[in-house]
Amino acid sequence: MLKLFIGNKNYSSWSMRPWVLLTQAGIPFEEIKVRFDSFDADSKFKQTLSGVTPTAKVPVLVDEELAIWDTLAIAEYLAEQFPEKGLWPADKAARARARSICAEMHSGFTGLRSNCPMNIEADLPEVGALIWRDKPAVHSDLERIITMWSGLLQEHGGPMLFGKFSVADAYFAPVCMRIQTYHLPVPETIVAYIERVCSLKAVQSWIQEAREEKDFLDFEEPYRLNR
């Protein structure tokens, strides 16, 4: 059986992507959670993962003796191994565009990601208001996301970005979490898409389990001193 190494569900946006993809697609796997204690070389987190992947980071997908340690690489591997699941859009042009926006997420949106770290359990509207006031990079990133999502939803008719659930929706699920946590201003059409993403069984399960962790990690909490 496939094994997926992940970090804390409340904080680990990168872990969320392949976990949601596997779970929503109904692909069996064993979850192995490696708690974030710190990211120092001698931390238990790093020691646990150093024998699994050369990067000592999560997520990591392990298939027998093969380890795949990048979210895009994981998505592509799963799409090859389970073509019947239709993880990418069937249409060639749509598939290319889905890969493009996932790659854009992979390498971009640093303003949003750095200023609004994923924290599913938290509700931070006041922090979000200050970020919105003071961080123009967040404005730029969110404007691009709104334009991207709105165009895709209109073009493909929803309910997901390319009609039915795909890698793209799993990839942007952590962005939905960030928008909710920080109460960032988005149009009603985007609010509706976020609600549909959150209603996916896999996302519901991830959110519930993130809230049940009750593991407050100060180095993942730039805006709170306690829960």
C-alpha cells in the first residue's frame, strides 16, 4: 500500500495537497504523520524523514522502495498510476492549463503564503485586516487568484475549477483555508467556490482532524501566543 508522510494537519499546507487528492480520489494509502517539533537538523522531525527522503521534508509518497517527495511529482505519479481516477482534466488544453496553475502555485504567491500561513484551527479576522492594510503583496496575490478562479469557474461551469474535482482543486485547497482563517475579502463567487471545496469529504476530514490536533506550535504561530 502507498504510504504518505505528512506534517501537522493544522499547519502543513503542502501535506494537505496530496492527502486531499488521494482521499477524494478514493486511492488507498497509509498516513504517517510526523509531528513538527522543529526543523533543526537534530529534531525528531528531520531525523525521522532523513531516512525516507533526501530533503527531509513533507509530504513524501512512498510506493514500496520508491519515494516521491514533491507535491507536483506526487500528483503526476498518482495520475500515471491511477489513470482511471482522472486526476487531471481529460481535455489536453485544460490539462495543460491545470498543470500551469499548479506550477504557478508551487513557485509563486509568496506574499500570501508568507504573510498568511495556514492555520486551520485559528480565526484571525483582526490580523487579516491588518495584513490587508499593510501588505500589498497579499493584494497582488489575491487579485491573481480571484482572476484565475473566476475565469476557470466561468469557462468550465463549476463546481470545481475544471468542472469536476482535479489536482488543481487539491492544490488550491490550502489557499481556501488561508482566505477563511484571515477573512480576506473575495467576491461571492469565490466564497461559493471555497464553500464547495470545504464541502468535499476529503477536505472536511482534513479540517476536522486539524482542529482535533490541539497542538500549539509557537514557531508556526506568528500571530498568537496561545490557543
